[in-house]
Amino acid sequence: MASNLQVLYNDQIKKQLQEKFGYKNPMQVPALKMISINIGFGKESVSNPKMVEAAVRDLGLISGQKPVVTKSKKSIASFKLREGQPVGCKVTLRGDRMYEFLERFINGALPRVRDFRGLSPRGFDGNGNYAMGLKEQLVFPEIEYDKIDKIRGMDIIIVTSASNDNEALELLKAFNLPFRN
């Protein structure tokens, strides 16, 4: 079943962007490709292996998909890090799950962010992808406050098929992502 945002994109946003940028072919219109969510563990994962399980559980609840634990590629003595030790977890969402997550993020999580004044338009990378960080996982309604062991931040990267940042900004604004001026 298609998400409300997916239906909105196919019915309205695609036509708006095609007219605005003057595309001749509808396949030129920018679209969402994937959303990647990443949680870094920091130093505590060395001393507390249960923290890894808790972070994986939280990310699984938020995304609706089982996260992959990322491990260090090489040892770094100054960080007390050994090769193969867990350093974070990530999940990549595509298709229906991507649109479903984006809808929950826009309508459920962003309004719960403390002192929220809008997303920074400087999070674009020059190729039409947008990255943002959240300071706590509690903004997602799926996370119960009583069941968390530690407040963790996360990075959310929205990858689009747009060729530049201006097109990607218009696409994300059309999805009602609240950017500040």
C-alpha cells in the first residue's frame, strides 16, 4: 500500500516540479532515492556491549527495519578502538518504508523537537542530497521514555535524484519539510 507522501508525489509534486523547472521528460523530475539513518556509539561501546543492543533496538523501532551494526576497519590506539569493534549502526530505507518513515518524521518527530525553528538549508552536499542530525531519539513516538538507557543522536541523510541543491530543496519543500528562511 502506498504512503500518503508517495501518492502526493505521484499526483501533485511531480507535475509542479516539471512545470517549475521546464522538464520535457517526466523522468527528469527529481525523486527520493533512499533515506539512510545512522547512530554512532562513541566510546561507550568498548566498555558497555549492552549499549549496542539498545541502540540497535531503538533504530529498529524508529525505522521499521533491522539495522546493520557497523564495525571499525582498523585499530586506533588513541581512541582505544580495536579492529572489528562495533562503532555504530545504520539502516537504509527505500520504497514504501522510505516514504512511510519520511511521513512519520515530518508529522510526528519534527514537531516534538525542542526549540525547533526549521531545518537548515545548508545541509545540502552540492549533489542534491540532504543531511541533518538529531540530538535525541526521544522525538520519535515509537520510543518509550522509560525503556531507554541513554539519549542518543542520529544522522539522517535523504538521497534524491536531483542534479543540484536547488532542485532538491524544491522537492523537499514540496514534501512539506520545514526549512527556515
